[in-house]
Amino acid sequence: MTRPQIKIPATYMRGGTSKGVFFKLDDLPEAAQKPGSARDKLLLRVIGSPDPYGKHTDGMGGATSSTSKAVILSKSSKADHDVHYIFGQIAIDKPFIDWSGNCGNLSAAVGSFAISNGLVAKDRIPQNGICTVRIWQGNIGKTIIAHVPVTNGEVQETGDFVLDGVTFAAAEVEIEFVNPAADAGEGGGAMFPTGNVVDELEVPGIGSIKATLINAGIPTIFVNAADIGYTGTELQDAINSDAAALQRFETIRAYGALKMGLINEVEQATVRQHTPKVAFVAPPQQYVSSSGKEVGATDIDLLVRALSMGKLHHAMMGTAAVAIGTAAAIPGTLVNLAAGGTAREAVRFGHPSGTLKVGAAAEKIDGEWTVTKAIMSRSARVLMEGTVRVPGDCF
């Protein structure tokens, strides 16, 4: 006999250009309060994966990489931090959750959730003003600082800040990624795992192409659009409707992951879908975004298109934006060269939905590049809160 459904307190939130289901750790069933099979099975069922129809009809997921996410939060036991959180990128058609990286977009919602759910000490929340939420990101072991607007003691979600890729305006939340590349752990712990700002990447079926392999925000492989037959102005359908193109990008991603030291054998890339990301860059030129908005060549410093979970992203992943800002600040990277090759502390890039500005402070110490912080603005909003229901025997 199957068990009836159970109720689990949850909040459905948008953060940046992503959406996810947020949980407090101690609200989860006891078996799912620790990493492992029970937790993964529970979250897969919440989202509605695996779904061979690719629709997430029977779950909270949105059947895209940017809307098939889960976040688990708790009070931080780490000094000088308010909240601890981990992020799961949930596959759509496979029974798999990738815990190897962070979601920079949903990081914008973590501070808001933490304030509203008692994870930030009351004496740290102003009656009116900006609440600085100190976040420990457990997947990657990094500090993130969210500057959340507060009105009358509560999170201010409405406002006039417009983020390309999000339909409606909201309150601006500034996100600061502290030392996003330092002590990265993976790929030898270096910002540039190979020691080079540009490598020759050998990819079967494609040949040798230039690549910047960087570990900042999230491990990312940057290649030149022109080297793989693109202009950098492509929208989602141009890539996602082309199965052969998607396979080529996956091959680039797999061989880049191998060169970065993230995997030991190229076949391991299939079970590590969330990281690394692969992106292609080009000098600025005019294009029409997915909303019909025209982006002029003078509006941006360069063009960037990035893939997430095997598909071209509709805008830009927040963590990849950190990688873009960091790489743009370092002379000689493909990102920096596409932006004109000059030293810069901020860059505005064009993505399929419009533009985004990201700043980074990079410096060379003892011959090694380091970045102290990267900053960008996002917004966040509670879409629904209450309980999510799943069959009691699903985990």
C-alpha cells in the first residue's frame, strides 16, 4: 500500500533570472536533512524529475535549467556569517542532482529568504535601510554578501530595478562574491588551472581552438564565437534546436573539464552536468534580444552566450557572470580581448535577453592573478509560500 502525501514547508522564489524551491534544513523530513539518496529522491520528486516528457507537469520545476533548482538553508555556524546554504541543480530527464556548483542568480534570493525566515539575528535587521546578509555557500565554500533593502522591518521586494531576462521590475539587491576564485579547490585551486590565460584546447571533431579556462564564480570554458562558427548574437533557438551543435558544445565542455582537472576521464563529464560551464564570446555588435529589444554595439563591451545543463541559457547564469567579470579584468583572456583588450574594473555584456553589468577587482600577486570580489545587481521575489506535497514513499 502506498503512503499518502506529506506536507513540507517550502517557499517558491525567483532570484535573478532563475526560480527555485527553498527549504529550511530543519523543515525537511529527517532522512533528507543530510546529503544522500533520500534527499536527492525527495527533491527530484518535488521538482518532478525525471520527466521523459520534458515538461515537469507533475512537479514544481519549470523544465529548463534556470527553473529546475532547489535550495536548502540553515543558520550558519561559521564565524561572521548569518546563513549557510547549498544548491542543487536538478536534471530534467534524468534522476540526477548536481551539487558541484552554486547558482549566482538564486544567491540573490538567499538573503531575502534568510531575513524573512528567522535565519538573520533581529538586531542585524534595520527598520528601514539595507540589511547586509553574510552568506556561506556550502557547495563551493565561498562567502557571498547580499545587500537586501528593508522597509518597516520587512524585506522590500517591489521597486523599479529592471533586470533583462525578467519581465517585471523589482527592488535591487546587490550581490558581492568575495574571493570567488581563491582556494577554489578544484583544478588545483588556481584561478587558471592550467596556469595560462589562453590555452589551445584539442577537441575531437573540432580541432584545436583557443580557450580561456577559469575558475571564478564557477568553472567556465570561454571560446571565441568565430572559432566555432558563430557571431555571438545567437538567441536560444539558433543553438537549442540544433542537436549537432549541442553535442559539439558538450564535447568542448567535456574536454575543457578534463584540461581543467575537474574530471579524470572525459566520460565523467556526463555525471557532472552543472560544472564547468561553456560560453562563447565576441566583440560588440548590434542585435535584437529575445524580448524584441534592440541592443546597440555601443551599449555593450562584448557579447557572451553561455550554456547551462546542455542548453543555451536564456540570459546569463549569475556565477558565469562572475567568471565573465573576472576574466574581463585580466589582460589577455579571450573575454578581455573581446572587450577590447584594455584594463577594466567593470564590463557590460550582451546576452540573449539583453545586457548585464558586472564588476570585478583583480590583481597580480607573486605572479598569480587573484580577484578579491565581484559585484552585480539582481532582484528577488517570493512567488508562493506554504507547503509542497510529495508522496510519503518517494524517498
